[in-house]
Amino acid sequence: MQYLLLIYAAENDWVHLEGEEKQELFNEYTSLSDDLRRTGKYVAANALKPVATATTVRVRNGKKMVTDGPFAETKEQLGGFYLVEASNLDEAIEIAARIPSGRFGSIEVRPINPH
């Protein structure tokens, strides 16, 4: 079964990391991605541009409304994701616990709803 692991953290925390700390996190992400590929768990992953680059679209009464920025103000922003193959929720949670940003943010684990 596929699970989407949504990575939330405060963007300002990332901006304030020193160069060496940032590189260490990148290395951890690379290592995790490589391991998930090797074990057949990796489906897709990516980081997102800052929330300031977001555009929110709503349709109300047939009218499209487009707003720059996120839908709501939050302390943590969606910064990226992993889409993984896991045999069950417990395995997906174990993978989520390995995501480096979980140490200072949170990882939301959501099963993919097959059609």
C-alpha cells in the first residue's frame, strides 16, 4: 500500500540553519532516499518551494478565486513529501520517523486511497 508522508516544519527554522547543519540534513535526506530506493519502498519525493510562492485556488458559486500565498497561517508549513510503499501503517510510521525534519517539525502519514 502507498502512503504519503507530508513533511511540516517552520520555514524560518530552515532558513536559520548554518551551512554545515543544512548540508548534514541534506546528506541525511539523500541517505534515506537511497535506502528507500534500494529496499523498493521509494515511489517519489520532493521538497517544495517556500510557502510565499504558493497560490491558493477556490471555486465558490462557480467563480474561481485565486489568492497569492497559503490558505491559512500556520506555525509549520508543508515543505516536502515522500510517497512510499509500505506493507502497513506501522511500517509507514517507521519510515516517517526516519525523516530528518521530524526532529524539529512533524510528519503526517496518510494512506493513499486507491480508486
